[in-house]
Amino acid sequence: MWLALLAPLYFFAPVAVFALPALRRLPRLVWWVLGFYAVTQQLPALLTPEPLINSGLALTRTLLMFGFMALGTSLNSTRQLAPLGVGLAVVYVTALGLTGIDGLNPLSQRLGHPYMTPITLGLAGAAGIWMALFAGGKLWWRVPLGTVALGILLLSGSRGPLLAALLGTALGFAVRQSRRVALGILAGAALLAGGFYAGTRLDLPAINRLSNSDTSGRDLVWNNALSVIRSEPISGVGSYRLGARLSPPGEKCTLWPAPDGTLAPCPAWIDRLGQPWLIAHNVTLQQLAETGPLGLLGLFVLLGVGVAAAWRQRDPLGIAVLAGLLVATANDNTLIVPGPFVGELFWVTIGSVLARMPQRSPAVGWAGGAAAAGLLAALSFPLLVGALRPAPAIKASLDALIAPRNVQDTQNYQAFVRLNLPPGPYRVSLRACQSSCSTIITLPVTAPASGPTALLKLSGNLYDAATQRVELLVYPGEGSVRPQPLAQTSWTVTRTAKSP
């Protein structure tokens, strides 16, 4: 029942903490891994400026993860994840039905949902495909579920979930190697290729977006996350505390969009944390920013052992879910709990494969270490690209910069800038910095073949602080995998006392 309700009613997922006693079924090696993970989350929290709060938040996240893993230990096989398909079907029907009720055409825009983002819908589609292919059972429910899931995946216009679906399916097939699954994958690949071809021929925005390499502003978020990591390189800022650093100054915490298009405000107890739903869009940056290097090590040891166990057990559904959601977390954060059912599914699957490990399995330990190292290298590409391939030098200069250095009010700060840049499209971003930086506003600009750009007006709220640094950054017109800007300059803004 819990699995069937997980996708549409993920708000109730935290009741999984009541399953914690089931962790006793896990092998001793897994207990050591879980203990190591818990310690690596607590020690950095105790070094933060607010150790009591951050220790409690780290413990909350750890208990949630362990609760979901405990539920997974009660499954004799990952095939028993099949009831999740019922909830996924409800999500699909809700997304398509409410889009039609609102008079919107799902073929002309990205598919929406009352309380799920298009990325979450895409991952729901990917999960439905994995269930249809690898969960076993009768074809009368697997074929419709897989077909509709494929449509949801395409209409969501989400590239990360598409890559997750493809990689998870390929690796699931690699460990199973049965003729029936091969035929299913070939049929699914044909449907996917046909849907993609038809969508591009019909010029459907959601389908066209799948072939776009733009990272949708994630390079700006990665750069801000790097500034947070530099500000707290040892301890991090604490679990669930990164959003407060990434959010623009003065921005209030919000939940999902309300039916009237407004954003539902967070309850007061969540608002005090800042914006816990704002993420670094990369698992390595998120973990480094929140728990430092020690917390990062603990997470990847746990992930490595889980992936190694699933591979050695030749578990196609387990491999599909784990590998697919891990590749999705390269440009998202699919492991965070509580969340929109995705992280919950991941940790339940981890628990299921770990429960079937033999009591003595040194080979899994060595394989887990190798898998952890490989995952860390593969999922740390914003750090690696920035270090190995810095932004190319361009001939950029300021033609004009009008920006006050002394202000009486930090609200509605305005800066005017005109740039000399090589011809082409760019994004110009203004961000405010104290111990770390957050983006205030980003505007597109096209540099002409000769002469400076048009005069740009950049405005927004600064931090309510006596002094702060304001930075002007220039990025390529399309988002890339490189977090560093092409050019930047900065100045200090001081808040002065208002005259009587």
C-alpha cells in the first residue's frame, strides 16, 4: 500500500521512519557502512556555526534515508516494487487530465502537474518504463504502463530523465540478457525513436527541447554553489541549509505552484531554514556544500556498496533504478529526502539489494570502493571541467558602468552597464556576495559585430548588510557544463545611514 501511494501522495512518505527496526535484517558489513555514513554526516554538522540545529537536521535526513532502506529490506526482490506502478499511473492520469481541464495543449508545451515539476514527471516516466520492463508480471498492465510512461517522458521535455531512462534500461538489459526483455527494449526504442521523430517533425516544443544542449542556467547555480563550498570548505553549511545561501537576497521560501499560478508559501518552521528546496543541481556540489569532504566520502561509500551489490546480484530492476537515478543526479538532486518520491524510490531500492547481500562478502566491499570512486569521478563533472578546462579568455571590457557604491536602502539596487565583447550571444548576471554569492538577475544580450552592446539595466535586492560585494559576470549565451564565467568584475557596496 505504501508503495502504491508513494508517487501521488509522497507527502506521507516520511512515515517510513517507523520501519527502522527492520534494519536488523541487514548484514554486518552494511551496518558498518551505515554507521560510517551517519558519523560522516554528524561530525561536519558539529563544526558549523549552528551545531545543534545542523546536527538535528543531519540526523533527520539520515533517519529518513535509513527508514526507506528499512522498507526495502522487507522486499524479497526489487520486483516487489511493482505496486509503485499504480501510483505512477495516477500521476500520469493527473498530469494529462488536469492539463486538458485547464485548456492547455500538452503537445505545445512541457507537460505540467499540480505539485510536480516537469523534471519529476520525466523521472516518473522513466520509473514507469523500468517497472514495465523489469518488474515482471502480466503483460496486460506492463504494456499500457510502459507506453504511457514513454509518452509522459517525452512530453515532460526533460533531458536528464531521458538520459536516466536510456542508461537505466541499457544496464538493466545488460545484467538480464533475456530474449523477452530484448524484444521489449527494441519495441521501446522504436517507440521512443518514432515519438522523437514525430515530435521534431511537428515542431513540438517539449520534444525539441530534448535535443537542446543548454544547461538551463545550471552553470550559474554551480558557480554559486562553488562559492558556498569555498566559504565553508571543511564543515559545509549543514543539511537542508544550502538553499538559504543560493536564494536571491530577501526571497521567501515557497513550495509548489498553486492552481491560480501563485506560489504556495512555506510554513513558518520551514521558512526559518531558508529555502531547503533550492538545490545545487549536482550531487557532488550539493554534498560538499552541505557536509564538506567527509560527508561527501560517507555518501559515496554508501552509494558504491549499493551499486556493487545490485550488480553482483544481477538485479535488472535494481540496476536500472539505481543507475538511472544516479545519472540524473549529475544535473539534479534525485537522492534528497524528503522529496517528490524519487529519492524515496532510490533508497528503498538500495535497501532491497543490500538486504540480499551475504553476511560475509569482502568482494562486495572492494567492489563498493571501486564503484564509489568511479561514481564520484563521473558525477563531479562541474568541478572537473572547471579545473581542467577553464573558461576561454575573451577580449571583454566595460564601455560604461553606472553602479552606486553607497546606498541608503539595499532594496531595488540598480546598475547600468555597457560592454565591449566579441560578436555573439551572452548572458550578463549580477550577483551579491557576502561569505558566498547568490544571483540577483540575469539578462540575455547580443554583442554586435562592432561597437559596444546596448545599455543594460540590472536591478534587484541586495543583502540587508552593512557591506557586501556585488559582481558582474558574463557567460556564454547558452548554458554550458563549465561553471566559471567568461569575464567578471566586482565592487563593494556600503549601506549608509539615512539622513534625518
